[in-house]
Amino acid sequence: MSPSASLIDRIESLPRRELYFFALYRVLIAAVIAALLFSPLANLVGESTHPRLAAVVSGTYLGLSLLFLIAGRSERWLRPIVVGSVVVDIIATALLAHALPGASAGLSMALLFNIAAAATLLPLSLGLALALTAAAATAGEYVWNVLENGDPTRTLAELAMFITSYLALAFVSYQVGSRARRNQQLANQRGEEVANLFEINELIIRRMRTGVLVVDGSNRITLANEAASTLIGDSDGNSGTGKLELASAAPDLLRRLQRWRNGWNNEETPLQLSPDQPEVQPRFARLLAGSDLTLVFLDDSSVVSRRAESLTLSAMGRFSASLAHEIRNPLAAINYAAQLLEESTVITDTDRRLLQIIHQQCQRTNGIVESVLGLARRERANPENLDLAAFVRRFVLDYKQSLTLETDSVEPIITESSVHGLVDPRHLHQILTALVHNALKYGRTGQEPARVRLRVARMERSAVIDVMDRGPGIPEKVASQLFRPFFTTSEHGTGLGLYIARELCRANQARLEYVSVPAGGACFRLILPGPHTMLPE
């Protein structure tokens, strides 16, 4: 049975169960009355004024109650069964109350439950009609008793309270039942939606290109979709049925999973789980809190990279304007509030440290916003014939004046009096600022000060500006991803500086490359078209 059928069956069985318990309660009351009348405990119900009537009614009532219990669980005949059984309850109660005056109050109180239960299952008109019938029967029994004995066994106040209770309880019970039915319909609808979503999600997970594994605490694969089975080389599909050990299917993945369980950060290097399959980037997550089941996502690194880059760049253009308004303004308010709190004298050292973290993260977020806006709103390049040697000298002088370098140094290396190139001066300033900033930040070894050199030279028909440092250099694997958007090796970097610089170069028909330095350090080479490239050959 599917989850949807099971859930709907449970919901639809509620009225049947209510009818069953209603009939079971009636049998219980009838059995108690009969047991008291036909046992040595008959004196507990008081003296009977009509013993034969009490015996016949109690026996008949018990038999009818058993009949309703056996045959009265069909939802198809819900209204006739409920109305008929409650009418029997009312008649039996009125007759027993007349035959057993000492138990009349208890019998009338027991009838309250029958009226309330019926009102929850029936429309308001039928519920009130049964309540009025019960009230009429109670009043009729009172009149019958007066006419027969002349001295009623109950007062008019008691009679009025029971009649009022029947009507009020019927109305209130209908409201409760009506709300329960609405909730039942809503639950039925939600149950179908959840069941449909379950089937859709199962199909999506099974067909999605991202591999999904569920690994238990014993490192056994309990569930795997088709993509994951292919990536780990399980052509027989054993991983999908929980028959495969992760150690034998993908030992490298198991080692990384164990490191993740031990608290290590996720490694960014991709894995190749099978010789004929692409590299994947594994991600781990606990299925439930406190559970030993682990979800393993196997993302194709090349597909993820292209998709993320495409989505990110398209989103930057669409949301740059709203980004400035929606993030920068509240971010400035948070930063300003943190600064005001830092000036308070009642802030503890621990709270002050938290405020510093808030301030640092605000600055980082603002830097990300500035970078995204800088990329999204850049204007079309207007190349000019610039003397690059003079431009670099002025740039270095302005950079030193605007920033305090302390022990670090930024110097130009210009061997020729003038080197001309075609470039937009605003774009060139932004490119050099990004490159020099990175060189000062990453181009140092240990505690030694950073030394950044800007060299200007000619190269065939082009002009070249090299931004060099003497730091540890850049590993080959990292160098291949330097110009990807949002790629960074720093916890506080945005990963947009080099990407924006390369895009600005492309806008000026220039190139930005990373050049490996054998002797150590890093070099970013900006190759600009020379002025003679505009002349016909």
C-alpha cells in the first residue's frame, strides 16, 4: 500500500471509530443498568416503582445496544444509525427514569453524553432536534410522574437544568464536530499533497544528476540514487539496496567522511571515485539530530562550477540595484549600532569581543556588496593612448599617500622613459588597485614585510604591466581557478577582485594572466594593446 493510500485510509476511518466507541459506550451503560437490576446490588439504584417495566426496558436496551455495536459501524448509514440509536437512548432513559426514580438524575446525566456525541456527527438541525426530543421526553416523564404519583421525584429547577444542558451541549458539540470535520478534510487534502510530494521527491532524487548516498554508522550504504551508483561504479545497483560497504565502493570517500565526523572542515579538492567517471565534490550532512545516518551529496565539480558561475553572474546584473538598498542601509545601521555599543562603559570584555566580530563581519559584507556592484554597474570602456610609465608612477604615489603601508613597500620598476598603451584610465586604476591589494595581502612570507613591484615594459606589439611580490607563490591547482568568480582561499575574501579585474581587461581588449615565478613569489601580468595596433599594417 502506498503512503498516500495508507494515510487517507486512516483519515477516513475516523467516523467509523467514533461510531464504534459511541456504540461501545451505550453497551457499557446498558450492561451496568442490567447488571444492577438483575443482581444482589439492585438496591444501589433505589426502589423500583415499576420492576417489570425496568426489567423489560433494561433487557431490551441491552439487546438493541449490542445490535448497534455489531451492525452499526457503517459510515454509509451514519445519520440513520446515529439518529435511531439516540432515539432508543432517549426512550430507554425516560422509561428507566420513571421506573427507577432514585436513578433518574444519573440516567439523565448519562444521556448528556449521547446527545453530545450525536451532535458532533450530525448536522446542527438534527442535533438540536435530538436535544429537543430528549428535553420533551424528560418533561414528559416529569408530567407522567406527577399525574401518576402526585409528588414528582425531581424539582422543576433540575428539570430546567437538564433541558437547557441538552440544548446547549448539542450546539457546542456541533461546533466542535464541525471544526473536527473541517480539520479532517484539510488533513485529507494535506495527506494527498504530502503523498504526492513524497513520490515526486523520490522520483527527483532518483533521477537527479547529483549523487545522493545515505551511510549508516557502520559505513554501509543504505540508500543511493542512480547518479551515486554510477559515480561509485556500482553497476549492479547494490548500493541502492543497502548491500554495499562504503570502504569497498569508495575508500577515498570513506576517509573524507571519517574526517568530517571527527570535526574536520570539508576539503575542497574534488574526488574521482571511479576511473571512468568525472570528479565529484562530496558534501556531508546529518540526516537527523542524534542519528548515525549521514547524507552524502556527490556533486559533479565541473557542472556545479559552470552552473554556479552562470547563475551568479546573471543574478548580479538583475539584483545589483536592490542589493545596494536592501543590504547596505541596514548593514550600516548594524555597524553604527555596534560602534555605539562599544563606547558603552557597561559592556563586558566578552560582549566587546562579540561587538568586534559584528563590526568585522559588517565590513566584510560591505566589501562583498561593493565588489558585486562594481562588477554589475561598470560602464563601457573608453580606451585612451596612455603613457603607462607615467601612469604607474602616479598610481604608486597616490596609493602610498592614501594607505599607510608601515613596513610594506610598493615601488615602480620602469626602465624606459615612456611606454604607451590603449586602456581606459579608470579601469586601469581599478585593476592595479585590486592586484596591488592582493599582493600586499598574500605576498608575504611569514612575518617578513610585503614587497610589491610594478614593472612596465614593451612586449612586441603590446605593453605589459607586471605586478610582482615575493611571497610563497600560488599552487598550481589554485592558479587554475584564480579568475573564477567567488573563488578565494581566504576566509575574509570575496573572490571577486581578480574576476572583476579580468573582466575589465576584456572590456579594454587586454589580457590578465598569472605568471609563475620559478624563484618564488607571484606575478600577475597585464597585457595591453599598444597604440600602433590601431594603425593599418
